[in-house]
Amino acid sequence: MVGSQSTYAGNAGKSSSGFSQNDIRLIANAVFGESRGEPYVGQIAVAAVILNRLEDKRFPNTVSGVIFQPGAFTAVADGQIYLTPNAKAKKAVMDAIDGTDPTGGCSYYFNPQTATSKWIWSRPQVKKIGKHIFCR
């Protein structure tokens, strides 16, 4: 479930949401790097995908593990992960942490105009938000 932090042990350095400020900042960096040109709901959706991966046993169970998993996010590969996120990206992360998931539980997304992986097209497509297609 999005918003659940059951994979996080302990409360040291954690906010009331269960995420550390560093985790929140890293998710915001990823959202900004991946989707700053997308509508606000699309930015929430990207944050939700990251949170959904935290709850999915196929993925690492830490924010940094999910975001820096090799090949997972273009923003990591091209360095945009290090851009300073704006207030909109930060708010999108908090909305996702608070439980908003416009993807309905998706763990993947891609831009059909730029995707180079044939594998991503094999994933069941759930919805399109902005330029991204969200998949299971």
C-alpha cells in the first residue's frame, strides 16, 4: 500500500511519515529529474511508483536502493537526479507519502517517445498521465 512504511525498521531520524528527511529529499530529486515537465498529477504518480517499489519484494527496500537500482531511472543515468527540486516536486512527494496514488499501484512507467527498452512495452499498461505510461 502506498504510504505504508512497513519495510522501514526503527524511527531514528524519521519524520511522522516514517521517511527520513534525506529519503524525502531524494524522492523529490528523482521526481524533479524524471517528471518536472509533467502535470502535477504526473509528478505525484512518479513519486507513487517509487513508493510502490518499496513495498514490492522485486525491488530494494530502501529509497536509495530503489532510486539508484541500475537502469531504473533515467534521471540517475543522466545526472538529473542531482538537480535541486522545486516546491512542486516536493509537494508531489508529500502527497504520495500521504497516500495519493494516481497510478493505482503501478511499479513502472515510461515515456513512449524516449523509451529504448523493448521489455517495458511487455508490461501491462494501466494509464497514461502526461507523456508517461504507467504499468504493472
